[in-house]
Amino acid sequence: MKISLLAYMALTANASPVEVAHTPTVSPYPFTQAEHPIVLTLVHWPQEVEWAITGKTAQATGISCTGTKYDGHYGPQSIDCPLKQGKYELKCTDTASDGWHGGFMTIDGKNYCDDFKTGHEKIEEFQICHDALPITQK
């Protein structure tokens, strides 16, 4: 049903304000957790590369993934680690104490340890947030 602007103004001229809910409302839609891709890119000396991802907050408790000594494996390596919402620590280790020689780890499209060029270990922190809720017309 369509009404003219003049009719709308006449109908709403004496309308009372709508009461606003003062308590927070809870969405009936659960948060989803999509895949959070992890790729380890190895350039030189893959047999020296080790890493560990550890959950650091209550939501990520119990999540711990590791990888070690990628003998003869060069280029991108897909990593299976079921990340969910929370904060994490990524520990990049080189057994020869001379960095990852250009290697790095990509988590959700962001590179980590890409500047790990010297030393035995580099520690980085990252966070996985709730996925966006789907927008519907309802």
C-alpha cells in the first residue's frame, strides 16, 4: 500500500515516541566459525624450520598445533590447525639459529615471521575474531 507524503505527515504528526529497550538484546543467531587458512611458505633450509601455535585466551583453550623439520619441502605448505575465536601465540623456531631464510607463515591472509632473519626464535601474537553474521532481509 502506498500513501502520499502529505497523508504520511498527517498520520504521524501526533504519534507518540516509540519506547526503546533499555536492556541489551541477544541475537538468536549463533556465531559461525569459518575456516581460517594457514600456509607455511618455505624458501631455504626447510629442515631447520619448526613452529607452534598455542591458544592464549579462554575461548582458544586447548588449541595447540606444531610443525617441524620439513625435509625437502619447498614453497607453500597447507597447515591443518582448527583455529577458532581467541588470542594465539605463534612461535617460529629455527634449529640452526639463523632465521627462516625468507620463509613465513600466513594466517587468514596476514604474514607472520616474515622478518625472522636471524636468531633461534621469534614469537608473534594474533587474534581470530567472530565471523560476521549473515545479513538477511528478515
